[in-house]
Amino acid sequence: MEIKLIYVSAPYNGTPEEIDCRMDIILKEIAKLQSMGHFVITPLIFHFTMKYITFPSTDDYWYKFSSRLLHSGIDEMVVLKLNGWDKSKGVQIEIDTCKELNIPIEYKLEESL
């Protein structure tokens, strides 16, 4: 099996309960991919650091962060189709960037996670 560098994309914003539920699903998917031997990156993991440091947590910051990661030579992006994924500006920007860079995209339905 080829070991890949995989970028995980999913919507983040919502109520605290929605965010907790989403992050639980996201972390389980990351663990699943890692258990298959892949390297996984996602800016979503860094939302946990926000309670420890102060920095400009603006949409622009996250878009630049995502763009930098996507341009770092990833092999594939996995989009988790969680509730609101199709309305998320961040997810759409990540999809558009991958299409521009010819990075393969795999879509996973919430029910299959």
C-alpha cells in the first residue's frame, strides 16, 4: 500500500455541541487514516490551541493556513460531508484549491464515517 499525505476537510463552525460532535467524527476519521499508515494533516486540529494562545482567528487566517498546507505537496484530500459541508466557505475554498492543483478529492458521507 502506498503511504499518502492526506488533507482532511470538513465544516467547523456551529454551536459548541455541533463543533464537539464534528470534531469527534473528524478525529475518528483521522485516526482511521493514520491506522492505515497514512500521514494526515488538517487545520481543524489547531482550533484546539485557540484556548491557550491569542492570535487573529479570522477567516482570512484560516484560508491562508489551509492554502499553505494544500500547496505543501499533499497527495489527496478527503472531504467529510458533515452537515453544512456544502455551505462552508472554507470547505469550498479547499475544494477549489485542490481542483486548481489537480489534487484528487475523495468525498465521504457522514453516514459512512
